[in-house]
Amino acid sequence: MRLFDLKGRTAFVTGAGSGIGQAIAIGLAEAGADVACFDLPNSSGMAATVEGIQSHGRRALVVEGSVTSPDQLVEAVAKTERALGNLEIAVNCAGIANAQAAEELELGRWQQMLDVNLTGVMLSCQAQAGVMLPRGRGSIINIASMSGLIVNRGLLQAHYNTSKAGVIHLTKSLAMEWAHRGLRVNSISPGYTATPMNTRPEVADQVKIFEDTTPMGRMAEVSEMVGPAIFLSSQAASFCTGVDLIVDGGFVCW
């Protein structure tokens, strides 16, 4: 359908070397976009991301850096525009996760979580909006989490939950600042998802709990985040801004 067609558009995806970011980068290409893939240097999955994009006949560009560096993000966006054309779509997937009891949580670990998951999203949005706002068009999508809305039973991750709650409210705040300037900003909040981190043998018992506590009885596949990203990137979502799209198999309804 033309409403969902991204042909001829340029996208920029952070965290494109693995997991949800990789799936979304390839999915945007399948919908017709050329895609710049941003991740840390030597990301092990980047070759597969590029191959997936090119298999759909679209152009792929690898741009390396950290979402904690504003200069690297600005340069990556500039490289994207030089190589692929005007940036119109950005999906910010880069993030980290770990767990630790709050009373034992070191300041450095707390700060790293916020630096990557929240400040990194803000810096990414700034760099992307820097080229989108002057043209009066564009779509930015930030990957948050249902953990920004609820507290996951049995998981000691106050720092992670706080960072994702911040992403959701940051998204709404930016959406309101930029709505009259033609830039839409939305977020996606995945539930438990079968990313590489959640499919390791040593977390098998925890995965069983994730599946049992999700109404649909399973974790999401990373591919199930692609449709929501395409929707929010496309003309089909032209009147959507400030939305947090929850993709959680019904978890937050309990």
C-alpha cells in the first residue's frame, strides 16, 4: 500500500548492528528506504544488517560512533546526507540493559545507563532534528520499553526502568516542541522480546517467566517491531506525534 511505502526516502538507525535495531534497519529497506546504520565500531552484526538491506535492492551506509558523542552523531548524519540524500526517517534503537539491586547500585553504573539510554536518545534526536527541522518534515522514532511504564516483577533494574521512562516523556516533549515545524516524534515500547540478550542459555529460566506472564504466552520476535516502525515512519501515521506505541503482547493490561 502506498500509505506504507518508503521508496526514495533516507533513514538513519542507531543500534543497527543487532537485535531490534538490526531488524528495523532491514525492515525499512524492505519498505523502500535507503538506510544508514549507526553503531559502535566493529559491531559484530553490522555485516548481516548491510547484507539484509542490500538484499532488498536498497543502499546501506555504515556509520560508526557512540550515541554519547554529539560530535560523532552530527558527523554521522552529515555523512548520511552526503551519501544517501536528505534524511527523513530516524529510529533510535541503541541502548543497554543490566540488573542490580538499587541499594547496591554504583553511581557509575547508574550514570552509564542514563548516558546511553536517555542522553544518547536526546543527542541522537538533536542531530537528526538539526537537518529535518529546517526542511519542515521528518519522523523520529525512539525505542523505549514497557519497563518505562511498569515495574517488571522480579527484575532489579531501577536504573533501566528510569531511563526508559525518560525516553517516553522526552519523546512527548520533543513532539510538542516540534509539531508545528513539521517533525513528528513517537516512541515504541516493546515488551519482552527475543533479542540476543534474552535468548542466552543461562537466562532460560527467566525467559519461561517472561513467556508465562505475557498474555499472548510468548516473547516477541524482533521482527514484530518492524511493522510498528514502518507505520510510524510512513504517511499512514501522518497525524501521529507524541505517541508511545506499546508492543507487548498485552502485558501492561494485567
